[in-house]
Amino acid sequence: MLYETSSKYYVTCSVMNNCFFDKGKVLLARHKTSRTLVAIKHFNLEEFTQEQYDLIMEEIFFMRQLKHPNILPCLTSYVINFDLYVVSPLMGFTSCHDLISAHFQDGLSEIIISFFLRDVLRALDYIHSKGYIHRSVKARHILVHADGHACLSGFRYMYSLPKCGSLNKVHHFPLHTSHNLNWFSPELLEQNIEGYDEKSDIYSVGVTACELANGIVPFADTSTTSMLTEKVRGVIPQLIDCTTWFLHDDDQYSKDEICYSNENIENENQKIISRKFSNSFHAFVELCCCRNISIRPLPKQLLNHSFFKPIRRIGINLQELLQPAVPYTETNTTELHEDVAVINDLSYDFDDINIYPEEWDF
Amino acid sequence: MNVATLEKLLKPLSISLFICKEVSSPWMNDEKDGVSNDMGFHRVESDQIIYRNKKKRCKLIGKYVMGDVLGEGSYGKVKELLDMETLCRRAVKILKKRKLRRIPNGEQNVDREIRLLKRLKHRNVIELVEVLINEEKQKMYLIMEYCIGGLQDMLENSPGRTFPQWQAHGYFLQLIDGLEYLHSKGIIHKDIKPGNLLLTLDGTLKISDFGVAEALEMFASDDTCFTTQGSPAFQPPEIANGAESFSGFKIDIWSSGVTLYYLITGEYPFKGDNVYRLFESIGQGFISLPELIVEPLRSLLDGMLKKEPGDRFTLQQIRHHPWFISQPRKEPNSIVFIEKFKSEKYKRETILFVIDDYLLGLGILWITSILTLKKLFDRSIGMKVEKSDLKLPNKSICNLMLNCKVLFFIHYLKVRSFSFVNFSRTAKCKVPMYSIANPKKKKNL
């Protein structure tokens, strides 16, 4: 299938999301020739610094180089004046982060997570086999197709492993990524002489698992520095359920005092406290986030983990499980404008309109 | 300090404190009762302890946390920094105006260094990240890329005071790369020496210290210079003989030659008891390469250390030289490690202490529950305790601990990160950090 490199061939349906530090837009569009829906990332290059520009270039380069069912491909990309358009297939359920913030504030269910993480690990296995480290595995970068399979994206921060030499370690510290810090592995954050390798991605998978299950990324409210000290000391992120909820699990510990202080918090989180994740899920997270790198397994080994066993049951319909979330599909989208270029002008126009409801003067 | 005063102290920080009634059960009993010793207590080897004379206060400059001293120069100290936003390690050169005034051309040199470094961006040239000025303290902070040390320190700590040829070859290649970039930008470094060649964590060489460097005029017809302030042992004969003007690029070639000679033999090609004798011997320009240096390296050094600047190799000639092109055989047994010259392993720890103090001061730690140690150990059964997690105790917190005889469980409830931090590390024995790793096993017990 050939995707044309001109805005004429794409009809915009809506603006789905922002991306890249809110400097880019993700547009839902219809490819005129094939009548299929696509997602188009639109960047205005004028606003970018050289470094940001390089990051986008890298991302397109990597997307074009990699080919795997669980990796978001780039169908085509083109530049018109100062606008860059990157066309990729539509991921109906958008990103896991969007799913959580829209419908699952308390986190996704275990079976859904196991499906997503299996796909992520497959993608990682492929990326590692090509000699790269992904370095930014997180819910925001896991996109879910309308049929339920997940794709990994966010290749901006990918780094290639040195191919020669006995020490396959990387020391490069990704700058411009202060929003990714919570997912980074302790050995990456430490920046010491030992460096890090592809197992750093596995740690990120563990943190992402917690993010998907808890609805919020571990260390979200902590300052970066205390997050660093905790990770370096080997504190393992936890799934929150009835077994790990500290204040709830044992009656023998002076409960009166505890209840006295934390009543509000408990009421708030009743739903979280009462649920229970399987032991294999807890073990999976623990294994991924293991501080000792030699114990931490590779993606291939992790795929055989008992956490993924329930997937093999037949008749699981992810679309049903993901309700009330509804994917973008052919049936529920309407076309807005003639071509992609128009929506930009339109959204800019909206910015210019100032509405002052208080200033009515009778 | 007793419990009541502690509570008073913590109140303004909105830390809620609960103390179990049965604090009295002394934890040493557990050991006697036969509770497994390696469950919680770990002996600290004496070499693991970093002794600190005074308590370090957490210092912040802008968004950076100040860490350990990396080195010291005539202008001031070089310290480690941690960027609090990106958590990137940096180094800072602290310049005191008072001290700078005492050094001839001190302030001018700093000014020039900053102006030059801002223009430069290359893999083998040190990067200046930011310049901060504190008018009140009359201090200037040059924030740079983090390097773990220089070739000079490394040599001094290596057994033979020399590098094996293949390792020196690797560094020399990078030096020439960086030098070529500088010359292409019209910058003459003038002070190339092992002490100014730093290494990053991954072993990339960085040319640093542009204090005496000179940028040629934009439209200068050639590379003629009139002044130099570099280290005497690395100066070429034309300067030793007191020439009024000389070719700038050739100075860097000569000092690179001396540097290479030094890296391989561990000695200077020219010696003298004092600067006059040294310059006399350099001025004669006669060198005898030791027997140990064989072709093709011999002819390269010979070409770089030619007395007449006109005869001396250019960068192009060096690039095409057989030794430069060759790939000396790797001898992994003879490698000089970077780690060896600094207690790099512990460097990280000290900055963690500093951060601890900082966080405690802010009152970020939210203490929700305190259990007796006995209960702690009940819980700890079935938890995995990894050796690599052992960290040295934080003194200030330990003192608090000892005085109160309680254990803090710090629990970021709000954060939902659900991590337990155990601050019960004491001066002599310590409980390692862990979280409740495997609740299943605990239930079985």
C-alpha cells in the first residue's frame, strides 16, 4: 500500500491528542485512496530547538528501520513548508496512559495488563536483538489497537548498544527526559562506571506494570532526588492491593492508632485496598524491578513467566474487558475537513478567539 | 533527646508520629533467641565506611545539589553536582574572585575560557553546561560535563606509571580528533598535557582547561601567536629559546607529542632541575628516544618532536602516519582501569547522604507508623534482602533512631508508590533497605 506524501490525500476527522511536550498534535485522519483511518502526527518545526528536531528525526528513522507486529510503524512522513507530518496506522484505543486517565483511574485489570505487557516484551525482545535499548517504556508509549493488540512507540530516546568489546555497557545519560525519570532503572540513574544495558528496559517494564495496575506511576509525587535515593537503595515499586496495603493486612498491629490517622485515606482508596492481584503478578513485578542486574531476566525469559499463563485461555475478548472505553473505528468517526492542512489553521484560529463571559455589558 | 522532644520537633513539619507502647523489647534479644543473624544485621567492613570529620550540609546552587570535591586547583575547587531536574551528574568549577585576583591574568583567563567553551561542541572537547554567578559571595560556578578524572591521575595510580601501547593509542586518536576540531575553529589550546585530558564514565577523552587557550582572529592570515602560558615541560623549543612570534598550531602538535611520549614511557623527554635548565634542554631540541620505542611509533614521535616548527608534522601527516592508522593489539591483562584512581564506587554514596539531609530538612518524609524492631523482623521473614542494597548509615537519622529507640517506617501513602523505606540503620549494625517483597510467603508463616 502506498501512502502519498501530501496533505491532499488525507481527510482530517478530529484532533486526538497532543504529543512531544505538547508541541505536536495527533490527528485522526482518513486516507482517501484506501479509505482507511490513519493517525497523523503533526509538528510545527519552527517552534523546535535543534535538539528537539534531532529527537524527532531519530524517532522517524527508528520507526522506519524496525518492523515487528508490536512496534508502531511509520507509513510515511512528509514536510510541507515548516510542518512535518508522520503517518502511522490508527491505534483505536490510543495509549494506555489515555485509557487510564479517561476510564480506569484505579488501574487496569490484571488480565488486560498481561496482554499488553506480553506484546511490549515481544517488541523489546525484537528491539534488543537489533542492538538497541528503548529507554522509555511507559504507559504513554504503549498504544492499543482497536483489536486489542498493543504496540510500542516512543523511539526518540533509543540508543544503540556497542557491538564490539566484551563490556556491552552504555554510559550515555538521556537528557531532555526529566519526565521519564520515574521509569528509569537505578543503574541508569546512578551514572557510575558500571553503566547499564538492555536490562534497564526490563526495569521500566516493571515500573510500567505498576503504573498500569495502580493507575499512577510509582514515585509520582516524590521529588526526583528522593526517587533517586530510594531506587538506588533497592526499594522495589509495588502493586497496590489488599496484600501489600500496609495498614490493612494485620490486625495485631495497634490498629486503633492507625485508623485514627488514616481514616480519610482509607475511604478514598477502598476499591484499591479490597482488590487482589495474583501472586505471579507480584512476583513478575519483583523480578522486573530487581536491583541485581544479573538476576533480572531478559524479555525472552520473562515471556515464559507464569504471569502470562492466563492469556492462553481461549475466548478472552479484550474489547469487552476494556469497556467502557470505545475505540476509534470506521463507524464512529466523522470527517471534518477537506484535508489535513486545514485543521491546523482551524485550531490556530480557535486560539485567537478570546471569550470573556464576564464582560457582558448591558 | 526523648520521644516528647522529637514529637515537638516534627510537629512543624507536619509529620505525624506514632510510637508503639512496647518499645522496651530490646532488639538484641532477637539475636540471642536464635533469629537468623543475616536476616537483618550485616557486618560492615572497615573499608566500607567513609569517615567524615564534619557533618556535610546540603548545599544548593540553582537546581543543583552540591556533592563531593573532585579536585582542587589554584583558582578554587572542582565539585560534583547533581542536577535535580534531570538527575544528571555534573561537575562544577568554583571560582573565587578573591583568589582569581591573585593569579596573573586570572580574571581574563576565566573570561576567555567561558567565551571559548560556549562556542565549542565536540565529542572530545569538554562541554560547558551553564555559568552561574553569586555576586554576594563573589563566586562563579562553571557547570560542566561530569568527568571521573584525568590521564595524569590515572598514570600516577597505575603500576608501571605507563599505559600499554594500545590504550595510549586509543587516547591519542581521540586527542587528535579533538585537536583537529579546535584548530578548525581557529583555537589554539596551548596547554595540552595529560592533566588536562579528562575521561568520562565511558572512557571518552575530553580536552579541558581552556584557561590559556587563544582564539585566532576571524580573518587572521596564519596561526601566528605572541604569548603562551602553558606548562613548561610541554613547551616547544621555539618558546624555550624565547622566540617573539611562533606558529600556534605547531605548539599543540609539540605538546601532544610530549604527551604521547609521557603516556608510553612515563617520563618527560626533557628534564631539568628548574625551569631554566628545563628550557635549556628543550631549547637544544635534541631527544633520544629510548630503545623500547620501536617503529612505527618511533618515527611518529620523531616527527612530532622536531626542533624546527616547519619540519614538525601537521595534523594531516599525523593522521596518515602508519602508527596512527595501525591498530595495536589489545592486551586485556595490561589495561589501566579508570576505577583504580578514585574511589568512584563510593562517590555516589556521598551525594546520597547529602540528599537525605536535604529531604529530611524539607520534611518530605512522612512518618506514619512506627513498630518495634521485633515486629519488624517478624515481617521481614520471607523478604529478600540483597547484598547490593547494603548502604552505609546516615548519621543524622541514626542518632535520632538511637535516641528514640524506635524504628521509622516511612511510607509515601499519598504517593501510592507504596514503598517502604527503613531508616533504622545504625552506626555499627544495620538493617538493609527492603520492601515487603513477597507477601505470600509471609502469609504462609
